[in-house]
Amino acid sequence: MTKAKSTLTQMNGYGELNKRTTYFKRYWQLYALLSLPILYFLIFRYGPMYGVQIAFKDFNLFQGINGSEWIGLEAFREVFAMNDFYITLRNTFMLNFLDLIVSFPAPIILAIMLYEIRSARFKRISQTILYIPHFISWVIIGGIVYQLFGTQSGMINGLLQGMGFEAIPFLTEKNSWLVTYLFTGVWQSAGWGTILYLAALTGVNKELFEAADVDGASRLRKIWHITLPSIKPTIVTLLILNLGRMVSIGFDRPYIIGNTAVREYSDVLSTFVYRIGLESGQYTLATVVGLFQAVVGLIFILGSNYISKKTTGDGIL
Amino acid sequence: MTGNMRRGVMKKAAGAVLTALMGVSLLSGCGSGSNEGAASDGSGDGKRVTLKVEVFDRGNSPSPHTITNNWLTQYVQKEFGDPNNIDVEFVPVQRSEETTKLNVLMASASDVPDIVFVYDSSVFYRYAQQGGLTDVGELINEHGPNLKEYLGEETLKFGQLEGQQFAIPGKRAITARYNSYIRQDWLDKLNMPAPTTTDELYETLKAFKEKDPGGLGSKNIPMGLALAPSGYEPLIYSFIKPIQGDLTYSQRYELPLHEGFKEAMQFMNKLYNEGLVSQDFSLDEEEEQLAKDFQNGNVGFITEDVGQILYADGVLDNLKKNLPDSEVAAIDTLTNPNADNKYTKSRYGSNGMYIMIPKSSKRSVEAVKYLDWMASGDNLLTMSTGVEGENYVMEDGIPVVKEDAAQEIKDRVYNGGDMAILANGKVIGDQETNEEAWTVGFPKQNQELMRQSIAVANTDTIGPIVFDRPIEAEAKYGTALNDKLKVIIVQSTMAKPDQFEAVYEREMKDFMNIGGAELQKELEQALQEQG
């Protein structure tokens, strides 16, 4: 009896193992493909977390991470006492929030417009033209912006003055600068942002539109009741991702479009980290700011996901 | 995906190939990396050692030269390396990312060159404080007699902290720094004499604006200004009261701690609001727009680094090309009400950059030997100027560059200034000789103006106070304060006149809060200790 039972379990175990190996054998390529991204995350995303301890140490360049002394939360106290930290934090939130209002809807509107275009050829050409700005580096965009919007030397102000208007300080007065900053962002990213929405739209069943046509729905009605609902999950996902990034901000755009005259608005966490970390070599303080950003970012993304799940039923986690 | 998988052997095979390819490319990536590592370890053949030396890369190497293999590196290897059984390897660092890259290099004990350098004294102090530098005092005594003689005690002092020689300062050939240029043809047209005081300058600028002698309309810029030291420092130095006679605090961000700084800001505010200076100056940190405006003939007056506009095919030559009737004169006009109305202006200290040997370097002896070799014989001259008879000829003890030398010959020393790290500019002999040597390097037609410029720049100069201990607040707050200085200048200058007071007070309060107050306290204490 016992013998029989043990043979049975043995056989069962063997069978399961066998099943697993054949499963693995059959799909090993998928695992092999998966291993590369996993490796990437281990090496480039998890590995560097080792360096987070710099935030709790009096980091000395020449002693290395292990040789430096632990200082507890002293660096955090120092950062939270810095006036610049709060200004840059406020600016980061402000620029990101305004960006969300101005730049987030732009690709949605653009994608719907592109979707409505009948001529395939015209559609392709416009898409290409809209994508181009995405591939131009911020350094070059910065150069173009300065040439166009300078107060005394810019083309736009040259035209304005030629027509007898006052020059507008697009780049040197903080509120005008904000508008320049936001719309440069729209120009650069809106076209590229349409890709995800257009991809979502290809999955819409054409019969819905035909049925709506039969019912005599106008174009706007169709957009409102068919197009928009079908890209709603995409919109929600992107919104959550954007909210999660509220506290982190790219370096190039504020650094290049910004200047000393509008420092009050253009100084953000990323430029702050660059200044104290790489320029003044205060690595401990820079790491503290980086860690702070990561923690707040995590809270934001979890929070917005929770709210989204509660209200719309869609989420990303 | 599963649908694809079912489509049979072909797809499977393709998948396997793809996977294999990705794996291989990943491996080959690692492979080439480790190969490079092996190569840079150098030829480990017995006693021959490798000395690694930093060099600035400006991305301007003419073919067939490269930054790590050119006529000068070969010269160093042949004249210094081979006789001493040393392989000299040059480690390029991009000029514009000098400090950032150096911070990274210093953090890695294995990759850091044996000789590194930096202009920024606070970076030098920080490295010294953190214990990252070799004390080279004894090494110089033992292996650097020529070096010691060349630099002299006065220059060596710049590299000493509390009695230890943590850096070998380069020597600066010329301490002249700033002067001013005015469009003489505009003055002539208005029948005005050249201004000789700050007040007269203001009147002249107003006349330039109102009477528009260039006939430029809205393009007219009476005084060209950029957010660059050569733009605002001469203005500020013409208002501040120096700390000790003709000496004052050395760092730019220490200017706001001087009496008279506010008056300087007030003056800039007046100039800006009356439309007398470039309206976009705050965007122009590289002086690109300023150079453009000046050579297009739109600018009446500027302050500049000595000689900056006089180089061959430079700003002045371009102006003459655009407007053949234009004429530019060097003048001294900014008088200081807080220093007996003298023409006070900044001068450089007699040191160049801080040359340092990291503590982790195992080749400190060879490093000092290399610098000693550079300071001996004609080596420095050869490294900065080339070969006598081919690149230059000696006239009255001054090396005159041969303009008609073949391009190939000229290209030998294309980065001579960056390789001859012991000298900033051409160090031939005393200051006057150096100035003359510098002048004859300019195009013939600009040499007279160059002589006048140097004379102006050497009048009533204020030099830096050198402390024998690091000012800790400089290392700690220097970068932030430097940044704040620019904000103070821009905000105070661009404020509406009735808001000037409030804006200035607000920014200055901020400046004091983020370290300015601590810095002031420490500087005053250091002054007292020095007596």
C-alpha cells in the first residue's frame, strides 16, 4: 500500500516535472527573449540602487561609497532647510501640472483629427510632418526658439515692431516665458503622442460607424460616442503614467529653454540636482533629492492608480 | 503571439536565430569592452611605466592629428618619455565639461590620470579637503629644480594650503584682463570727445541712443552687454571699494560682499531701462549675440577681455569688412566713485590653472619629472609655439610666428596652449616681454590697437587676495552663489526703476541666506588672521 502510494507520488512528481520541462522546451525562446529585459532591469535599474546609500553618508569622492561615514538623516535635514529646494519643487509641480493641462489633450485632439482624414496619402504626409519635431534634440529647438522669440533679435518681435507693436519679452519675462515653454512642448511632443491613440483606434470596429451612419449620427456625435470611448483606456493609462511623473521632470527642456532672467520659474528639481551634484560635487545632497523624487513619484503613481480604479474601473496595476 | 508560434518550424527557427543573434551581440558588446580595458592597461613589459596626463579636447584636431596622437604628443614621448622609459598617455577631457568630467574621473581610482588640472579654485580646495591630492612639496624639492625656478615662490603659493603643496599652479603670462572699446567714427560724427569718466560715458551713450549716429533705428545698441564676466565685471569693479589697497576678494561671487556693489546694480538698471544696453543680454551667456551685433556695426561701446575682438578674422576684422569706414578705439572711461575716481578694474592673479596629482596615483614622481622637463630648456616654447625657424623666428628675444608657414607646419601646435599646461599664454620672460610676444601674434593692422588695449587694461588694476588656507564656504557654496550672482545681476538690471530697491533687497537677502553670510564671516576672519 505504502509502496504503491509512494510510486504514485513519484510518478505524479515525475509527470509534473516532465510536463514542466516539455512546456519549457516548447516555449524556451520566449523565456530567452524575456531574459534580456530582465537582465536589463537587474543591471541598469536595480543594480544602481546600491548607490542610494550615498544619501545617508557623508560621501567622500576618494574613499568611495563603503569608505564614507554614515550620517543618518543629516543630509535630508540640510536639503529640507534649503530655500532652493522648495522653489524647484514648486516649479517642478507647476510646470508639470500646466504641461498636463496644455500638452495632454493635444495629441488626443490631433489623433482624432488624423483619424477623420479620408485621403490616405494626405494622412500619411501629415503624420510624418507631425512626427518630425519629436526627433529634433532640445539643444537645436533651444537655438530655434532663441532665434524666433528673442526680444531684440528675434524674428517674431522684428515683425511685431515692423508693424508698429511693442516687442514682447517671450523669453525674459516669467509669464510670457511660461507660455513659450508650454507651447514649445506641445509643438515638440503632440505629433509623436498621437501614435498610441491611433494604434488604439485601428482596433475600432468599422461596423459601429456604419450603424451610426444609418441612424443619421453627425460626425461630432460619432466622435463623442464611438471614437472617444474606444480610446478611453489608453487615455486613462497615459494619464496615470503622467501623474506618476509629476515630481520628476526632464532635464533638457527646462535647462535649455530656461535662462537666468526667468530662473524664478525655470529652476526645477532636475536642474537643481545637476547644479549641486555634478557642478558643485555635493553628491550626498543630490542623491537625497533623487531619492525624494523617487518616493514621491511612487506615492503619486499608486495614488492615481487607486483613484482611477475606483472611479473608472481602469488601472495599470 | 501564440498564433505566430503555431505557424510551424520556420517561425520557430526564425525565433531561435533572433534570440541567438541578440545573445551574440550582447556578448560581443562585453567582449569589446574588456578588450579596451586590456589595451589601456598598456604594455606591461617590465620596468617601463605609463604616465597618464589630462588634456583638454576642444574637438578641433586637424587631420591627420587626433587629440591623443599628434605632433606634440609624439614630441613629448620622444623627448621625455623614451629617455625615461615612460609611456606618456594623454586622457582627453572635453573643454566644456571640464569640472563634471573631472569629478567623475577623480571618483574612480583606476581611471584617473596622474596629472589633472582645473581653473576653479573651489574645486581644488574641495579635492584637497577630502584628502584626494598628493602633497608634492618634497617631490618638487627632489625632482623639480627647473619647475621650482620657473614658477618661483609667488606662483607656487597659490597651490599651498596650510603649508602643504597640494597643487602646482601654472604661470600666467599676462595679468591684463579687461578693457573697453568705443566706435570712434560714431564719436566723430556727433563731434564728441571720448568720454573719460563714468558720467561722461552715460552722456555719450545717451547721445548714441538719441542721435543714432549709425542710422540703425531699432537695431541701435549704444552699449553692448552680455551675461558674461567681461560684460558685468568691468562695470561692477568700477563701483566697488577694494578690501585692501589694490587687492580684493578673488572670487566673482564675492563681489556682492563689497561696498558699492549696489550702486553698480543701480547703474546697470538705469542703463537697461533707458534702453542703452542690449535688451536680450540675459540670454547671451556665450557672447554670441554680442559678437554678431558688434561686427554688424550695431554697437557703440563694449567692455571686453583684452584682445578678444582683435584676433585674425575676428570681430573687429569682420566689422571692417562690413563697414569699411568704421573705426574702433580702446578707451579707459569707467571711474570709481568709491576709490578716488580711479579707473579700477580686475586683473588676473599671477597663477594659471591648478595642476594636481591625485593621491591614488602611483606615478607621482614621474608626474613631477614630466612637469620639470616641460619647464626646462626650450620645451615650453616648443610646446606652445613649435619649432624655431619653421613655426617662428626669434626677433629681439621675442618669438614671432611665421604667418607664411605651411598649414601642415602650423597644425603641429594646434593645441599648444592646452598641452603647455605650465603656462597660461606665452611665458617668455617678464610681463612686458610676454605682452609684446602676445601682441605680435595678432594681425599687423590690429597690433597698434592691441598695445593700447593692454595699456588700458593695466591701469589701476585690482588683484586677488591669496589666503594660505582654503575658505570652506567657497568650496561649499561657491557654485550656488555664482549662480545667484547672475540672478542678482539680471533681476536688478531688468527690474522697473521703481521696483529696483525691493528686487535688489530681496535677491541680496537670498544671497546672504544661501551661504553669502557664512562666506562673508569666514573671509573677514581669514583677513584678520593674515593681519
